[in-house]
Amino acid sequence: MFTRLAVGLLPLLASVLAQESTSYVDPRNGITFQGMTDPTYGVTYGAVFPPLASSGPQPTEFIAEIVAPVAAKWIGLALGGAMADDLLLVAWPYNNQIVYSTRYTTGYVQPTEYDGPTITNLPSTSVNSTHWNWVFRCQNCTTWLGGGMDVTSGGAWAWAYGGMAVDDPANPQSTFAEHTDFGFWGEIMSNGHVSSATYNAYLSGQSSSSTISSSSATPTSHSSTSTTSTAPTSTPTPYDYIIVGAGPGGIIAADRISQAGKKVLLLERGGPSTGETGGTYQAPWATGTNLTKFDIPGLFESMFTDSDPWYWCKDITVFAGCLLGGGTSVNGALYWYPTDADFSTSNGWPSGWQNHQPYTSAMIARLPSTDAPSTDGKRYLEQSFNVVQQLLTPQGFRQITINNDTNSKDHVYGYSSYDFIGGKRGGPVATYFQTAKARPNFTYKDYTMVSNVVRNGAQITGVQTNDTSLGPNGVVPLTPNGRVILSAGSYGTARILFQSGIGPSDMLSLVQSNTAAAANLPPKAQWINLPVGMNVSDNPSINLVFTHPSIDAYENWADVWSNPRPADAAQYLQSQSGVFASASPRMNFWRAYEGTDGKTRYMQGTVRPGAASVNTTNAYNASQIFTITAYLSLGITSRGRIGITAGLNGQPIVNPWFQDPIDKVVLVQALKDIVSSISSVPNLTLITPDNHMTIDEYGYADEFAQATMDSNHWVGSAKIGTSSANAVVDTNTKVFNTNNLFVADASLIPALPTGNPHGMLMSAIEQATAKILALAGGP
Ligand SMILES: Cc1cc2nc3c(=O)[nH]c(=O)nc-3n(C[C@H](O)[C@H](O)[C@H](O)COP(=O)(O)OP(=O)(O)OC[C@H]3O[C@@H](n4cnc5c(N)ncnc54)[C@H](O)[C@@H]3O)c2cc1C
Ligand SMILES: *[C@@H]1O[C@H](CO)[C@@H](O)[C@H](O)[C@H]1NC(C)=O
Ligand SMILES: *[C@@H]1O[C@H](CO)[C@@H](O)[C@H](O)[C@H]1NC(C)=O
Ligand SMILES: *[C@@H]1O[C@H](CO)[C@@H](O)[C@H](O)[C@H]1NC(C)=O
Ligand SMILES: *[C@@H]1O[C@H](CO)[C@@H](O)[C@H](O)[C@H]1NC(C)=O
Ligand SMILES: *[C@@H]1O[C@H](CO)[C@@H](O)[C@H](O)[C@H]1NC(C)=O
Ligand SMILES: *[C@@H]1O[C@H](CO)[C@@H](O)[C@H](O)[C@H]1NC(C)=O
Ligand SMILES: *[C@@H]1O[C@H](CO)[C@@H](O)[C@H](O)[C@H]1NC(C)=O
Ligand SMILES: *[C@@H]1O[C@H](CO)[C@@H](O)[C@H](O)[C@H]1NC(C)=O
Ligand SMILES: *[C@@H]1O[C@H](CO)[C@@H](O)[C@H](O)[C@H]1NC(C)=O
Ligand SMILES: *[C@@H]1O[C@H](CO)[C@@H](O)[C@H](O)[C@H]1NC(C)=O
């Protein structure tokens, strides 16, 4: 249900959420609720609470309502703002009644029955031709296994919207496909209390005879529906190269291959991003300009607090961008030119890939970096740089211009470097995509989902899309000798391979048991067993949070979307300069470590004002907080596995962080080293962990083995190599045991580079594209 609410990334305080509840009266029942209407689906969520106790325990119940258009096939509500470890309420209409249940899950899987709360429907519960309206009393609903809500103040609540009917609507415990969408808001409970008399009046006349309660039924098995389309189509256009996915990998491949004169189709499941590409999603203060959320660097932190984050892939349980530009339209844009070690054979690359410099130079020629992104050349909000500089200098660190001295990654620091251009998000969308688009040989089609390639044994003949205007049943064909390149990201590419009958048999069996997807699988005799999804990497990372009197925490970025500092917003709109011309990081630093296994590992530090979460019982000044995130990068030995659920959602199956305990020892040592000189910086205070906890206790705590580690840098699900025993693509990036299927995205990267990966990835795709074009047998 509520996927990817990665705890470490989400400030869970209501006050920092983009949307907060307000007071409204539902005219049909006269109840004054504290709630909100989500703007996309028009579903209203509200709650009202009994009076607060002046002493002793607080009330443990409330009255709530969900008013949903009939297009909403089911709705979920998470009372703590996240899918995992929360009390979840799920409801849908059936035969003019509301079917509901309370549920719970500890992971990103189908939530199951949860007993304890008592739900009683109130009389204004109803279903009419346009809406269903569930009004109910929820008792014993403010605490649950491992959590609870603070009715004296407020907290994050989350909604989930299901556009597809549940499997067995008469059964309150029915299974259902993953939500179509989700969002969250700050429920300001402190504004939602009424007197006892009013509360009792709201409750009066309660009756629930028109509902099916959650306790009486038993779960049934999952049933699937086929979505195969049979609509008639026009004659399809064949292409020399069909490239699936318009992230950095797909865009660079499409640009270089169309430049070589080939007829190229680039398919993207999402829609426009920046204003230049037709995007229109704007902060209220930027209306009337062409500047979208994806243009303005200073809105980066708001990616994680948006009440309607439509730009994330809804069917992948970690953060992934599903719009033009993929991750590069939603990421922090930290951009490092690759080091020679990044492409070394000891970092997993096959021989023949070490001479990256011509490709890196080609990338820099198209997309140079900047460490002073404001158009006036000045640096803003630099206090955290200055403080950490004082911290690192006694440890022997020296300052460099990071992308001028690429191979220096030990005891160095510098200003954060970005691929912003002219004070706006630049990246591949503003560069490579623009030149591709201008060519008659290039066709771009967005809002087009590819489920699988169509193949006859080793020969790929086309791709299966969901758009029947592109070909019979949505199949787009290749020209003779044509090729398909998968660039759908580490999760997306793996899933397309599974749905094409390529991968480990356990994943292919999941596809086979899904009725719709099974229809497109080749016969079992043609399945190709390759280690798709095996041995993937992501950087383990741990945050240290500090305060210092010189820091401007910028309201922890909470106001940048709806209520920015007026002078900063005006300056940015006028000239794309000032605080908003940069994402939040201000400094990066690196240090090399030798582990007890004799292997060298690198630690990257990223410094930014603000913090995703603070854990201290000491008083501190929230206006003066900043974070150092310590990542383990080049040389990590831990690996994980990614795959799909029975519902075909992409997910980690084995978490990749700290599988090797030496990785953890090294990162915890790095944390200790970072704080070792803290006494040399007057008034610098570590608040997470605070003085009640040692770095060892903090670093070895269980939560750091969990998904809070996610750095969104997944690589290696279709690794490059020389043998199909441990790689998916060969040294030309062609999928083993196929004639004409290639991969060009983060999936092929065998191991992480020294810094955030997209700079190294783009150089790798420049090199991959040259090798694909040079490979005989193509169009
Ligand atoms: C929140 C976040 C912050 C990050 N910060 C940084 C950073 O500061 N610096 C850095 O270097 N890296 C960062 N990264 C990582 C970086 O963005 C990724 O490594 C990079 O985008 C991967 O590129 P890709 O081409 O492999 O895939 P993606 O960027 O994921 O692109 C895949 C594209 O394919 C499309 N697609 C997927 N499936 C299908 C399908 N079936 N049919 C059609 N289209 C499909 C998607 O919509 C998407 O547009 C961050 C990532 C995230 C999520
Ligand atoms: C309240 O709910 C919890 C589960 O969250 C359950 O263990 C407990 O028994 C319930 N209390 C009552 C009084 O029903
Ligand atoms: C149906 O219910 C909705 C929501 O409660 C209400 O706004 C609408 O007026 C109702 N329509 C009719 C025809 O009663
Ligand atoms: C494709 O590109 C080549 C080289 O630029 C050109 O000669 C050819 O006419 C183009 N074909 C189409 C269909 O645009
Ligand atoms: C917005 O972009 C369009 C197309 O690029 C351009 O014609 C227009 O002048 C731009 N408007 C503003 C306000 O920048
Ligand atoms: C970094 O390198 C660029 C290009 O060579 C050069 O223009 C710039 O002056 C250098 N900057 C610093 C600070 O050395
Ligand atoms: C195909 O899927 C995309 C992504 O989910 C969606 O936006 C688009 O509307 C779908 N197209 C059709 C024709 O169903
Ligand atoms: C917060 O810190 C306390 C000790 O100070 C610790 O017991 C607890 O586990 C920490 N919680 C989290 C979520 O880190
Ligand atoms: C907290 O920090 C801000 C910004 O430095 C400062 O203006 C304010 O006075 C501080 N508050 C307290 C209570 O010290
Ligand atoms: C540190 O804090 C003390 C008071 O606690 C204050 O007197 C002093 O000026 C501060 N020093 C700096 C460098 O801010
Ligand atoms: C995954 O990595 C482990 C440890 O390095 C190795 O033994 C195994 O062969 C790898 N598996 C694949 C499929 O590459």
C-alpha cells in the first residue's frame, strides 16, 4: 500500500509537511472536521477528537470520515503517515454499503488484519451515485503495535488511493492490488478537539446495520484480471532502435544514436518535467513563469514532503522518478566527474572499459558542472560549509575544486558540484534531450508504458506497450536488424527483463502466475536464465545532526514550496540567483579507509543545512541544525538483490546495506573520525546521536540495518561482465543469449563509484552507446 515512505528521508512532523489540515464542516452531518481534500482525486479526509484531558491519559478515540468519488475503488488511511508499522484503515463501497477493516504491516507488503481498534459506523455513512461517504467512530485507535499518535499536537497522516477494485469486495479482508497513488498531510489534531457535549452529539443515533464488519469474514485467495487490449490499430512504424525509459541513460543513448543517423523511438512511461519540456507543476509563488518544481533547485527538499508526489513511480517500493529525465528530474543533482578507479577492473568493470576519459570529456562538453550555481556567481547559505571546514582542517583535510581534481578523493573537501545550468535544473533533459528532439530521425513518446520485449528465442522483434495507437495490441516493431535498448532504471529494466522471460526462475514464476503478464511471456523453453537483480549495490549512509550558532537551517526547507522567504523567492524569479539556485547540499568531502580485510573503501560526506530527523531529549535550537550524511562508496563489499512482488511491483528482496560487517565497521569508524575534532569548533554540538549515546551505540543500532539506509543510488541489476554466470550483459552491453537486446542505464553498472553515481553513469552510457553503434550486425 503506502510504499517507499523511507523514514530516514521524511520529516515526520506535521509542521514541515507541505499540506496541513484545516477546519471544515461537512454539511451532510454537520460535523466540524479537521482535515483536507486531496486535489488530484477529490477525496476528503477528516477527523474530530474528544476534549483533551487536563491531566492523566488523553482520549484514545476519534470520529473520522472519508468522502470519496465512486472512481475511488478503495481508500486507505495510515494514522502515522507511513505504510509500515502504522494502524491502517481500508474501506470501499459494495452493494451500497461500506466494507472496512483495520490492518497492519511491518513491511511494504499487503497489510493484513489487525485486531484491537473498534470501529462503529455513524448514520451519515452512505453511498450514492457519485460518492461514498464513510463516517465512523474509531476507538482504541491512537496507539498500536510499535507506535501511536500525539492527539495533543498532531502528526503526519497518509492516504492511499486504489483505482482498481479489490479482489473480493464482500470480504473486509480482501486482498487488492497496490494503490494507484498515495500522499500525506499534517493532521493538526491540536485544532481538532471539541467539547464532550459536542462530541457526544456527533456520536448520537449511531447505527451500523448497513455495513459489513471486519471481524466476521476470512481472507480469500487473490484473483487477477486480464487487461489485454484488442482495439484495432493503424499500420505501425518500425524503428532501428527502440529505447525504453527517458532517464539519463535512455536520453544519452537516444541522442547519440539518433545523431548517428539511426531511426530512434524513445518511450517514457511518465510525462513532462521542466518548463522547457511542457511541465506545469509549479509552486504557488512561481505561477506565471515557466519555472516548475523540477526547474528550481531550491525545491529539491520538497520532493519528499509534497502532498501529491505524482512524480515517483507508484509501483516501485523505493524512490524512483517516473517522468521525463527519470532520477535526474527529481534528484539532488550532485554531479561528480568519474575517477579512474570508478572504471577499474577491481571495481567490477570488464577490461576494455578503463579508458573512460574520451567519454567523460564528451559528457563534460555537453554538460559541465558548477559549484557556484547562482547566476550571480555568489555563494549563499554557506554557514555549514564554514563550520565543517573548521571541523575537517585539524584532521588533515584540504580544500579542492572537486571536479578539477577528479582523482583526489582522500582527505579532501570542496563546494558541492551540480549539473545545474543558469540557476535551473539542467542535466541530460536540458542538453542531450534537446539536441535529440531537434532531429527528424528521433521520435519521443511519453505516457507510454513498456511491459516486455517481444521475442522469438534470441531475436527481439519489438516491444509491448500499453498504447494501441503505436501498433497492433500496442506492439511497436523493429526494422530488420533493429535493436531494443532498455533504460528503465535499476528496477524498471529488471522488471521488463522478468516480464520478457529473462531472469532467475523464481522471478519468472511470479510473472507466470500473474494472468495479464503471463499472456506475454514466451514459452518456458525460451526462458533465459540470467542473474537479473542479483548482487545489486546502494550506498549505506548514516546521518549526524549538529547545531551551531552560525547556522541558518532555512526553516528546515519546510516553507520553500508554499511560503518561501519573500526576498529569496523574488530574487530567484528575477534572475535565477540566490538560495533557490542550489539544492540543499553545500559541501562534500571524502576519505579513504583500509578495512581489516585489506580492502580500501571510500567515505563520502555530504553537508547540508536542516535535518530529516532529530533524536535527542536535550533542548536544542531547531533554527541552527545541519546534517552530515556519511556514505560508504567505492569499495563497498555488501550486495543485495532486487526483484518483484506477485503484483509485479519492484522491490528490494535482500537489502544491500551492511551485509558484510566490515562495511559497517568502516562507516562507524568514519563517523567517529568526523566528530573527533568537534572540540576545536566552539559551540558545535552533536545532537543526533546526543550525549546520551556513543557513536558505536548509534552506528550499530538495528535501525541502521534497515531501509533508513536507502541512498537511492541503486546499481547493478543487469550487470556488465564476461560471463552469463555472474553478469546479464556482455562487454558491448548486449543481454547474454539474445541477438539484439541491450541495456543502457544504472542497471549495468557493476559497482558504485566514489561519489553519487549519475556523473559516472552518464560517462558509462556515452561509452556504451559508442560500443553499441560499433557492434556489427545492427541497423
Ligand atoms: C531522490 C533521489 C535523489 C538522488 N540524488 C542524486 C544526486 O544528488 N546525485 C546523483 O548522482 N544521483 C542521485 N540520484 C541517483 C540518480 O538519479 C540515478 O542514479 C539515475 O537517475 C539513474 O538513471 P537511469 O537512467 O538508470 O534510471 P532512471 O533515472 O530511474 O530513469 C528511468 C526512466 O525510465 C522510465 N521507465 C521506467 N520503467 C518504464 C517502462 N516500463 N516503460 C517506459 N518507461 C519506463 C522512468 O519513468 C524513468 O524516466 C538520486 C536518485 C533519487 C531517486
Ligand atoms: C487496543 O488495541 C490493542 C492493539 O492495538 C490491543 O492489544 C488491545 O487489547 C486493545 N484494547 C482494548 C481495550 O480493546
Ligand atoms: C452524493 O454524496 C456526495 C458526498 O457526500 C454529495 O456531495 C452529493 O451531493 C451526493 N449526491 C446526491 C445526488 O445525493
Ligand atoms: C536519418 O538520418 C540520416 C542522417 O542524418 C538521414 O540521411 C536520413 O534521411 C534520416 N532519415 C529520416 C527518416 O529522417
Ligand atoms: C515559456 O517557455 C515557452 C516555450 O519555451 C516560451 O515561448 C515562453 O516565452 C516562456 N515563458 C516565460 C515566461 O519564460
Ligand atoms: C577549474 O577548471 C576549469 C576548467 O579547466 C577552470 O576554468 C577553472 O578556473 C578551475 N577552477 C579552479 C577553482 O581551479
Ligand atoms: C500507459 O501507461 C502510462 C503510465 O502508467 C499511463 O500514463 C498511460 O495513460 C497509459 N496509456 C494508455 C493508453 O493506457
Ligand atoms: C533515540 O535515542 C534513544 C537514546 O537516546 C534510543 O534509545 C532510540 O533508539 C533512538 N531512536 C531512534 C529512532 O533512533
Ligand atoms: C535560535 O536560533 C535563531 C537563529 O540563530 C535565533 O535567532 C534564536 O534567537 C535562537 N533561539 C534561542 C532560544 O536561542
Ligand atoms: C559560545 O557560546 C557561549 C555561551 O554558551 C558564548 O558566550 C560564546 O560567545 C559562543 N561562542 C561562539 C563562537 O559563538
Ligand atoms: C554475487 O556475489 C557473490 C559474492 O561476491 C558471488 O559469490 C556470487 O557468485 C555472485 N552472484 C552472481 C549471480 O553474480
